[in-house]
Amino acid sequence: MDFDRRRVLQGGAAAGLAFAALGGGNLARARSANDGLPLVPDPERRLDLPEGFSYRLLTETGKPMTDGFTTPGRPDGMACFAHPTEAGKLVLVRNHEIFASIDHGRPWGEGDALIGQLDASKVYDPRGGPLPFHGGTTNLVLDAASGAVERDYLSLIGTVGNCAGGATPWGSWLTCEEQMLKPGEERAEKLHGFVYEVPADANGLVDPVPLTAMGRFAHEAASVDPDTGIVYLTEDSHTGLFYRFIPNVRGKLHAGGKLQALAIVDWDSADTRNWPLDWSLDTARKVPVGTRMAVRWIDMDDVESPAADLAARGFAAGAALFSRGEGLAYGRHANGAAEHYFNCTQGGYFGTGQVWSYAPGRGEGTADEQSGTLTLVYESPGPDTLDLCDNLAVAPWGDLILCEDGRGDNYLRALTPGGTIYDLARNAHEGKAEFCGACFSPDGATLFVNVQEPGFTYAISGPWEQLRGG
């Protein structure tokens, strides 16, 4: 079936905002209260998009790949690269968020008949055999002109809960394990909860080497600052921290480095969640939207502890607490200033999401560094406006693309620098699974995104230029 859709854009794309009345959202069935860019229902019940936009289905869970295996389930975080060695080609490196308890979505085919083809030396955790953990990554090579998938294959296997990650300036993907297993749990043979690096030009399974110096915690996303080589990291926990990793050798993460946690100047052990009440913490201090706060960084030790207590130790030492830090992406302002934006999925008074930014200070990561700045950019007033923002991407026109992992209809929302939310897509599939992995092609012409269940990867194209300045 052909899932391409062609429409003509009608009218402008300046996005307005009609906030839902506080407390008026139905958490069980979130709808859209956002003006601007009305979405056209898809007769195929896949993606509702604005007029003039179309999608192409690239891959589907369970379908054969060119390496002989089948496409794994639960596609999640993802990045797009210009192929480092093949002109005219793009590479998508894609996570598969498969936890230890999930049996479906294995890439071994019907009845696991393909497991014998797997190179056991490339498996991180064999789980005692015969079936290893089947989380990890896949690489898709696309023709840049036609958008067709030319080949796809496993690139990392044997990990668990590969949720999000981040692209590096040197052409690789940092895939992050969210599940912190230790030997004996779920038949694990190794520690989990690490970051792994997958080159965009990997031709098959890479050696699965955990970047242990980057810490063992509920890793979610990563963002590499191209000016400094510092890696910023989010943690998917209600009591998570925001981290930075200063590598010993820029661009060589396997050479180790220093892990630190963010603390707010003059507010030790800050609770930034803005929840209405938490008896266990001092919640008298709230963070208004637009507040800019100076930060300091706390050195972390024993970063790969089997006790999985890194966040608790960091908070006790003064680090700031965030509610489910997830999507994280690097952007640059017109004046050249760098910014790392991140989502807190259940932050805010209504627990439906916050968007933060961190602006590095001058001399970031050096002995002479000046304080960076943490800013609360946006807080959701309810699920009908923004419901559980997860993965995040910076659009070529400067807006932030927010993937929802909500409790009703899920949308791709966009957030303008002026604080306006508008809708880019609605998941019209049965089951209303989350959007994830939003990323743009290097030329900005195509937005790639995953629908996690039942497991689809899409390419969306259209008149993006209409959104510039909208």
C-alpha cells in the first residue's frame, strides 16, 4: 500500500495558542487545545498532518531486514546523518527500547529461527542463552534523493531499554540504556545502565563497549556540545539529575573523563519539579517560567556503582532534582550562543511536562569557566496543550519539536521561541502509542519519526519554509 500523501498548503502557518483552562484537561483522553496548523485526518489512520505535508512509511517491526534478521520492536530515539563515506546517502541510527520483561519484537524471526545467524562475539549480554537481550540499535541507509531504504541491519544487540541518546559531531550515535540491571536480575550476566557508541557508517554489529565513565543510571538522552566536546545527559526518573561528562580526550569518549551533576547557585538540592505538594521535600520554592538561574557542577564519584544510587548521592550533595529528564538536543541562536534544551516529562504543577534550557558558560568545563545558565522555558498548563513531552529535536527554523508519550491521543507538538505550542502531527494508529525519535535530515527537508507500537518509522516532508518565523 502506498502511504504517500500529497496536499496543498492553504493559508499561513503562524501559530497561535489557546491554553486549556487550568485543571480542565482529561488525563485519560488528552485532546488538542492548540490553534494554528489544523491537521487533516488520514484515511489510512496513521498520521494526521497539516495541509501540504505527506509521509512515507520506511520500516515496520517484524519485516525482513537486509542482514537477514527482522526489524526489532519498539523503535525510539534516533538521529540522521549524511553517510560518512557514501555520497548521496543518509543514515538513520535508531534505538529499540526493549526491556528485559518484553518478549515480543525480537529480531530473530518466527519461532526465533534466525538466532543461529547471530555472531555471539558481538552480543553485549547473552543472558545465559539461547536468546540474548534484544534491545539495541539498527542502522538504515537511505537514498537521499528518493528517500528509499537501501539496506537496514542490526548495529548493537544485547542491551536493554535503549530509550534515547544523541548524535555526536564526529558522526556517531550515543545510545543510552534506561534499565539498570545487575548480574542475576532477569538472567543478566553484566551490569546495565550505560551509554554505548554506534558509528553512523557501521556496516553491521559493532563491538558493544559500555562507556562506563559516563555513569550508570537511568540514562535517557545525550547532547554533545560541538564547541567543547562536553556531553550533557538526562535521567528518566522522578528524582533524576542533569549531568555533564567532560571527556579526557575530546571526541574519544572511551578514553574516560569526569562526570558531574548540575546544582543551582544558592539553592542546594533544589526541587525544580513545581509539583503542588511533596511531603518528602521542601516545595515552598517554585520556578516561574522564564527564570534564569546560575549553576555550578558537582563532581560525582563511584559513577558505575552496582547500587544504582548515583542520583541519590548527587542530590544529597546539592545537585538539583528534575522529574523524568528525557529528550535533549543542542541548538544555536542566531548570535552564535549555544543552548541545550531538555524535556522533563512529568515536571510542572499538572505533571504534564516542562521544557528547560542550559546555556554553557564561557570556558565551560575548564578551570576558568564562568557559570552557565539554567532556564525554565515552558511548563505545560495541562494535557490538552502538551501531554508528557518526551523526545525532543531542534527544527531548522528554530522551534522545538516535542514528541508526546501521553495518556490519550499523542501529538508531535512544536514550541516557538515565544512560548507558543502548535500541532505538527497526530498519531491516528490504534492504541495511541507514543511518538519518539524525531530528527531532521541534514538539509532540513525531511522529518523522521517513530511510532513505538506497533513499531513504524516514518519520513515526513512538506513546506517547512512556511513555518519559519511563524
